[in-house]
Amino acid sequence: MTDFFKGIAPIRHEGPETANEFAFRHYNPDEIVLGKRMEDHLRFAVAYWHSFAWPGGDPFGGQTFDRPWFGDTMDLARMKADVAFEMFDILGQPFYCFHDADVRPEGATFAESKRNLDEIVDYLGQKQEAHKARLLWGTANLFSHRRFMAGAATNPDPDVYAYAAATVKANMDATHRLGGQNYVLWGGREGYETLLNTDLKAERQHAGRFLQQVVEYKHKIGFKGAILIEPKPQEPSKHQYDYDVATVYGFLVEFGLEKEVKVNIEQGHAILAGHSFEHEIALAASLGIFGSIDMNRNDYQSGWDTDQFPNNHAEKALAFYEILRAGGYTTGGTNFDAKLRRQSLDAEDLILAHVGGMDTCARALKCAAALLESGELEAARKARYAGWDTPAAKAMLVGTLEQAAARVTAEGIEPEPRSGRQERLENLWNRYL
Ligand code: XLS
Ligand code: NI
Ligand code: NI
């Protein structure tokens, strides 16, 4: 035991009326929602990078957090893992996620970095045996080190492609060994700053081939989890090749991977792309590529990916409604890709940020489930498209343009505009919040 969280007992569900800060008001793992335990619906994960590796810097200043495990020795990496699992025990969430760079010190050579990773993965494996938390997904950090400044798989230097391949292979092996349920690729540097020095066509081809190789390797080692791409439109790159769900889907089809790869959708990234979170989820579900989510929120004025903890259940309810409508997660989950504000220095802040985030999501899930169960919104949606249930309408979709056109004169069609009833449906939503 470390003494980082000293005195903080495991968080329990006490209900909405409790005055206890260190309690769940809405998250009740065993409560049944639409026939399934809440824990199994939400599948919460803690992100190692924000909670245990991030020092609290911003573009104007460095480290604000003073954590006893900061540093780059293996002993400190083990202490970090100890603290992480102590937090997982306090929160009781079933999963966590990491990048290689979060859990192990960088070595002087690739071989040393790999040795460090393997050693810490053994340690995490022992931790998993003694504790509840399991790996939701692993990933490689292909964006922090300067070697990746011009991209990983899309780097103009083929040596960096090789280095990225070695890094991803090591991380897929690590994820597989820990029984991870997914492997994520976020292409933070897979894009460009200026077209003046960029061969856009070659870079996209290399990224596509890289992803095919990842999928081939997954099958070779018998990894049963899902491969997930995490779309983001920009930041750090000016233009990123995996802009949003629609762009990623086009990319997957181009490289024959739409049946092999799904998406990990992040709230903040959806907003940066000019979409709503629920739009991205609904689109992915309709394309058959919905995998998992990174839960957070942006600051709505700054226009950055600020990775804040969610605190607005009404907003998240729309997202969970789409997840429920899609049948829920399979291998995916709700990963808090969220970090404290840099002034939130205390161990308590780390716990309470997650408690608030988990409660926000649980409350959102309950609202979404109640509305789905009532069938009211689905009935309204169905009624709006009811015209398509007629044989004449269906026939148009298999016939020709001329046949569809001919109906207008033959049947004397003059379309009758109908209300979309948006405000009525918004009022309906509000009754369930
Ligand atoms: C950054 C991304 C990153 C991925 C994992 O914006 O969200 O944290 O989730 O590499
Ligand atoms: Ni993310
Ligand atoms: Ni992000």
C-alpha cells in the first residue's frame, strides 16, 4: 500500500439524497437497467495517462502536480502502478487503459524501452490477478517523442515507419498478454502542417498499409479484441487524416478494412470536428463500426480539446441513447479520457473527478434507458418515415429513376409538407431528464 489515497475508503452508492461527497448518487453497479447491470452497460475505464502520467502543464507553464511516482526509474513506474490500482479499487470501475509511455520509462534504445514495457506489463498482470480492474485497451504513444514529430506511419522517413511498426507490435503484444479487450490507434501526428512539404497521397497510402499490417498481425497472434481508430480533426496536427467518423469510414473502405476496424469516439474530438458526440456515435453505429468511447468534455469557449470530466448529464444522455439504440457496447466501454484542471492538486480531486464523471454518465444512462423503454421517441421517429412502409414507396428503391418519376403524373403526387416537431420532441426529452 502507498499512502497517496490515505483515508479514502472505497466509494459506495448512497443515492441522490446523500450529503457524502465520497459516494455515488447515481452509479450503482448492480442496479438493473434495461435487463442489464449498470456496470455492464457503462463499462467504465480510467485513463492512465491523464490520471497518473500527466504533470499538469499547459502551453504557458510546466508541472503543477507533485506526485511521488514522477521520474523515470522502474521503481517509480511500479509505484505508479500501485497507486493506479489503489485508485481503481477505490472507484470500483472495471477497466483501465494505457499507452506504453504512461506505464514505463523511455529507454535509451528501442530494446531498453521494450524491456521496460515487458517488465511493467508483468507487474500489471500480477496487479490484475490481485485486483478487479482489467485492461479495456492498450495503445502506443506515437506522438510525444520528437522522433514522431513528422508522423509515425505517415512519416517521410521510412526508419520512423519501422520504429512505429516495432512500437505498435510491442504494444499489441502487451495488450494481448494482459487480456485487453481492444487495441486503439489514435493518429495524433498522422497528418500534416503544410502541404508545401507534404506528399499527401503517399502519406495516406502508408497509413492505410500500416493499418492493414496491424490487422494482419492481430489475426496472426490470435488477438480477439477489436482494433479501434480514434478520429480527431486536428490538434496536434493541423490536418489529420482521421478527421471524423465519416472520414475514417471512407479510409477503411479504401483499404478494405471496414469489417476489421471500428472507431473509438471521443466527445471532445467530435465537437472539434463540428459534430455532436451523438451524431458521431449514431453514424458509426449505422455504418457498423461503433466500438468504444472516450468520455470527456471540452471547454465550450476555448475551442481546444481540454479533456475535462463530464458534468452535464443532459448532454451525455443523448450519447447514451444512441449507444443503447445501437445495442450497447460489445468490447467497448466508457473510458474517461479526462484530466484534472492543473490547479486541482489533491489526491481527493482525482477521486472526486471520477466519481462525478461516473455519476454523470450513470444518470445519463438511466434517463436514456427510460426514454427508450417508453418507446415514445422511437414511435415518433417511426411515424415520420411510415410512408416508406408502402409497397409503392419500397418499389421505388429497387426500380429506376424513370419509374420513380412516373409516379408523380400517374398518381397525381403533390407532396404535403409535415411538421418535423422538433420542439415537441425536445420537450419530450426534457421530461426524461
Ligand atoms: C488525444 C487522444 C488520446 C487517445 C489515445 O487527444 O484522445 O488521448 O485517446 O492515444
Ligand atoms: Ni482519446
Ligand atoms: Ni482527446
